[in-house]
Amino acid sequence: MKMKQWTEKLKGIQPMTLMIALILLCLFLYFSPAESAGGMTDAEKRISRTLSMIKGAGKCSVSIWYQQENSPFSSDTGQPSGVLILSPGARDMTVRLQLTQAASTLLGIEESRVAIYQMEENE
């Protein structure tokens, strides 16, 4: 669409409508989860780095699920309700136990809410 057509369409919109739309867009961007190009939030990245330091775990990948709140602005700021950890070292039961305990402690959730699966070594 050409610039002239856009400006003609914008002329017909009330200034208050544009202001409200801009405020809503800003609120949406402010309260949306902070994801990077890899799709992980900052919290998931930090926990992944921490868990990857456990001897034998290898480079871990973490996905956190959050308890749904009644607020339309809830995202990754609520209480975590579960976590999925992918680790190349997950075949070792000692590593699995350490990952489970560490994730439970870091997120303040029950160990039963931590799921750990083995990741391919070349991932």
C-alpha cells in the first residue's frame, strides 16, 4: 500500500482512538514474555546455564510453565507450575536427581513438577 493511501486512512481515525491503540500496544509489549530469537525467556536461559554446570548434565535446555492468573497481563511473572529439562546427561540417575533437586530449589516448586528427558548429544 502506498504512503498516500496510508495517510488518507489515518486521517479518518480519531486521535483518541490512535492514542488508545498506541497505549494498548505499549502495554502488550511491556507485559509480554521476554523471549529471544531462540525462544527462551531470560529466566529459562539463566536456569539452563546453571543446570548445565552440574557435572555430567551437559548443555541443558529448560522450558518453564507458569500458573495461569485471572489477569490479562499475566505472562512469565507468576508462580512457576512446572518445568521441562532436556539434558544429554539425563540417562545417568545421579544427574537426573541433581537436576530435579536444583530445578525444584531454583523455581520453588515440588520435585514432582520437574520433568527431565535425555537430549541428543549433538543438539
